[in-house]
Amino acid sequence: MTTNDTVTLEQQRQRRKRVNRIKTGIILTIVIWMLASLLAIILLSVQVVRLNHRIERLEAALNGSVSADVTFVDTEDAGDVLETDTQAASGTQLDYDKIETGIDTPDNMAEPGDMHQVYLTFNGTPNENTMAILDVLKEYQVKATFFVDGNASEEMREVYKRIVEDGHTLGMHSYSNQFSTIYASTDAFYEDYSKISDYLEQVTGEKSLYYRFPGGSSNEISNVNMAEFVHILNENQITYYDWNVSAGDAAADYSVEDIVLNVTEGVSKYKTSVVLLHDGEDKSTTVEALGPLIEALLEMDAQILPIDENTKVIQYIKAESVE
């Protein structure tokens, strides 16, 4: 074999080695990319499942169908909720662990022949639909309860006044209705509560004695134990109310028939029913459904009442357990 042949063979060997190295590099790159993609897909899938679960839980809370097995603090999903300032002082958390949950208590389950006491409650910032709801209630001579947010406009101040003047119960639903602000800390909650309490008293001349937590007392939005906020309300002699019947008008798409059916079916189960409705600007269907709903309840011989000191308290977290 000549020298040239030897050189040629060596060059071919080197070329094959380079090609093999390139092939190996390409294969390794593809394998690494595939593994990284698979890992990313798994991580994203886990996050999607967590978010879907959280959304389902939140929707359940907003629509009143909260499980009796409630988790009060969810720190896994940071979301847009601010971290808690501090948890309770040493030893206090043990008391909070004993909080009772659930609303289907045996003493409130209706038997044939029982009278149904129904409390229609509306969540939201006063608006034109609130005025329309007040008109319907006046027509049927029915009293209700309004858990309101803050609105400083002169026009809406008149709505607050009319709620009181018409004999309805005026409750608080926070001033800002910004969950991440209200539930950021006990100080933030107290500041918001004080603001709506003082504002309503200034506008109407009456102090509101009732409160409804945005999202309900068992919401999973707050990273502060909700019992902390219950304790603040207890100290200020404020009674908070959740609900045990939902009209279903928190949904994006609902009908008059949906509201009437949801409420009447729910009311039939209980002696005392606290009904969740909404009076937001997009709730014209709720306004439309209110007359037929009242008529359906009256046909059931139900008493329709405003919340007062005699109303059975409906709460997911029992306030007396966190004195």
C-alpha cells in the first residue's frame, strides 16, 4: 500500500469518526430535548390539574356547594394572593384546628309540614339593578338583605339609603371586594372592614351588624387562616353569614327558570334557608327572575324575611369556636 493510500484511509477514518461524533451529538441532543420536553409537560400537567382543582373549589364556594371537609389555608398556589403576615401566636393555632364546618345540621333539615323561613340575600356593589330589585321587593312587599361593597358616588349613596328606608337589612361585603387586598393580613382585613362599616353608618345613619366574606368563609383564596378574620368580627360584635342555598346566578349563563328551580329545590330541604343571589351590573336576569321566584316561594307557604338578630346563623366556620 502506498503512502497516499495510507493517508487516504486515515482521512476516511477521521471523517467517519467526525461523522459518528456528530451523529452521536445529534442523537444525544434529541434525547435530552425529548426528556426536557417530557419533564416540562409533566410539570405543566401537574400545574394545570392543581389550577383546575382550585378553580373548582372556588366555584363551589361561590355557588354555595362547599364540602364539609374544608381546607382553610392553601399555601401551594401563590397566585396573586399575598403571603400571610404571620400565623397566630404560639398555641392559638391549636384552637383554630378545632373549627367546625358544614351547614347541613340535623336541626335545620326540613320535615314534611315544617315552615320554611327564607332569607333572600344579595351580594354586590349598588347599581341600577339594585334599584330594580328594590322596586320588585316593594311591589311584593317582601324584605331582603343586601351585603354591599363600597361605592362613594352620590347616586349610589341614595341606594344605600333606600335599602335602609325600605326596611331591608344592610350588611357588609367588604369595601373594596379585592380578595388579594382584603385577605392579605389581619390588619388589611380590619382596615377594609372598618372602612365599609364607617361608610355605611355615615351614609345611612345606621350601623351594620352583619357581614359576608367575599368568596364565603371557607374560601381557599386567603393564605391567612379565615378564623383570624372571624375573630375580628367577633370582637366587634358583628355576625357573619354564609349561605346554604345558591340561586346559581354567579354563572356566566343562566335563566329565570334556573334561578327559580335552584332556589325552590334548595329551600325545600331546610327550615332556614339563606339564599345567595347577586345584584351586579350584569345581573338583569336575576332582576327578571325575582318576581317569579317570590311567587314560587309564596306558593310553598315560605316566609320571606330579612336577616335580623333572630335569624338562625348559617356559617361554614362556626364563630363561637373562635371566641
